[in-house]
Amino acid sequence: NALLSNISCEVRISSARVLGQIGDPRAINSLMQAITNNNLAELVRSFVRKEAVIALGKILTKPENQETINSDKERIINSLIETLGGEYTYSIPAKDVLVSFGQLAVGAFENALLNNESVRIRFLSATALGQIGDSRSVDALTQALFNDDSQDVRIEAVIALGRIGGPRAISSLMNKYNNQDNYPDAAIIITALGDAGDLQTAEALLSSFS
């Protein structure tokens, strides 16, 4: 079809948009192929993937398609996780599509956060876990908070724990606060504690910098 074989970037992009507007789940395989296709020039690939991801998201979130795609969700989740390491042009929309799966995607995000070599994939996985807000993710985010080599990933884990909240998330944030001596990191942790619901501790810690 035009999405996969036409030499024109514009035609491929238009085809993806039309498939998203139609919303037929039979287009999922073609859209997934377009998303994972590495045979296009980098710039063309980026734009085509973005439109294919957006179209896929529209199909996956249509209520009438849920029963049809139910058995295919795990394959889709695992394929999309790998796209998070690409250009932000399409990796951000891919992350948003994955977040729409909610708890179904938690395990894949946790695995990527703790085991993937790509800093960008780990970063976006931490972001996504915070957006999903499942308290079961606190353990994985805490491991990333203390062990990840990337400061960006560690900071994103702090923000995610703040979004999830609850006693375990607050405990992890306090443990990290007590084991750091960097003011910018401390400020981010204090903000996350406030977001997590521990306003009293956040205000007390903030006052110590005044």
C-alpha cells in the first residue's frame, strides 16, 4: 500500500493520516511496519513514523476497536517501546500512545527503565510511569533513582515518584534527599515531596534553604 511502498514522503504521511481518520484496526500491521521501517532516509523516516504513531494511537483508543485489538496489545507495546529511543518527533507521541494502555504497559516501561541501554528510552519510561501513576512502579523508579548512571533519568524518577505519591514514594524521596548534597537535586526532591502530598516536610526542608 501507499504507506509502505510509495516513494513520496508526502504520500506516505497522507496515507498514515487517512488510516488514522478511518480508524480501522486492520491498518495496525501496516502502521507498525511504517513505525519500525529503517529503510527510509532519516528525515523522511522521522516524519512518516510520527504520523504513523499518531494514526495508530487514534485506532487503539477507539472504544469500538478494543475487543479486536485486545490480543495484539502486548506485541504493540513491545514494538513501540523500542521507538522511544528515536527522535523526539515520534518518540514522544509513541510514549503517549503507550501511556494510553495504562497498567497494561507498566511492566514494559519498568523493564525498559531498569534494563534498556538507551538513556532516552529509560528517561521516557520514567516519565510514562509517573503519568500512569501505578503505585507498583515505586520499586522500579526507586531503583532508577539510586542506581541509574544518567542524572536526567534520576531526576525524571524523582518527578515520577512525586506524581505517584503515597508513603512508599515519599520514603524513597526522603532517602534520596538524605543521601545527596547538591542544591538543584535537593530542590527537585522537595518539589516532588510536595507533589506527593507531604507538604509539611516539603515546607520544612524548603525553609532550611532560606
